[in-house]
Amino acid sequence: MKYENSGVRLLILTIILLSVLPLAGQETKVVRDLQLWTGVALEKKVGKDWTFSLAEEIRFKKDISEINNYFTDAGVRYRINKNFALEAGYRYTRDRKSDGTYETLTRYNLDLRYKGQLDYISIHYRLRYQKEVEGFNLLDQGVDYEKYVRNRIRIRYDDFKKFKPYVSAEIFQLFSPNQTPEFEYFRIQGGVKYEPGKFGVFGFALGFNREINEVEPAMIYMLRANYTYKF
């Protein structure tokens, strides 16, 4: 009888180990975090309608204790008229994985932008389509990818000479292979642009990303600090 009980215990222990071991290899979902996003950018206006940009950014995660990723952004914007503009961008990213190694991601985006004015309040709307893949296979439809359609609205107060405070809200709709498109998360931000003249533009903001359709939605808080030199 003791031999049979030992066999049952061994069987139960084996089942528990087999069920737990796969979970040990999975990356734990982060549901709360504080991140820091920092960057510098150059903008060059050509004529009255074209603007070219180049930016470098580093983002930190785990309560700003380690690098999450770093990337290079290149973009070009064409002003259709005083209200509308088109923009295209490309991003090269080195993304840090859970084991400390880095993988390469590439992304492109296409934007439609609108700007309107109500006295001292300006309204900025951006509709963005973006696609991101591992490596450099942006045009290969056979590889895994993530596509987003993003809608963002920003309201800015322009009455101050050098300081321009704003608030913005953005929602992200995810399109993945063989899955129904869904709204994945939204982003809320509040910040200020400081424009001291020939020294460029400094930006500071606080915000958060929050998942939508999750039982335990992730809440990622962000501190943003960036600098843009225009010439």
C-alpha cells in the first residue's frame, strides 16, 4: 500500500512539474511600469512645403532601470495647404529582449495630418498607418508583422510666447496575421513645448498607455524629454 501511495505521489509531482516548466520559459507580462523616453532630432525645411527630419531616441523600462530599445527615425513631410499635410517615415530599432540580447525591427508609417485654429487654441489631428516587422522584410507579406491604425488628437494653447502646453489622446488599432483587428490600447499625454528661439524646441510630457481588452490591463507610465533643432 505504501508503494502504491508513493507511486501516486510521484505521478502527481510529475504532472505538476510538466505544467509549471513551460511557464518558466515564458516572459512575464508587465502590468505596471514607469518608462523614460528621451530623444534628439534635426528638422530642415526646404522651400515652404517640404520638411525633412532625423531623430535618435532611447527608451528605458523597469522603472527607468534598463534600456528598453533605441531607434533612428527618418521622415519627410509635405504641406498640402495651411491645414493639411502628408508625412512618411522609416524607423530602425534595436529592441532588447528578456535575455538581454537585441533584435532588429524596422517600421514605416504614412500619416495624414490636420491643423486648425480657434483663437489661441490649435487643434492637431493625425491619422497614421504603420507596419513593423523583424529584420528588414517590410515588403514581404509572408513574415509575421504588426500593423496599426492610429488616431491621435492634440489640443494646444498658443497664447504664451515661448511655452505651449498641450494635451493629447491616441487610440491604437492592431492588425495581426490571421486575426480580427482590435483596439489594443490608448495613450494619454500632457506636456509643454518650450521654444526659446534660435536654440531649438524642448519638449517635456507625462502620460500613460493602457490596454483595452484585457482582464488585467497593463498600465505603462511615461516621462518624455526631447530636443529638436530646426534649421
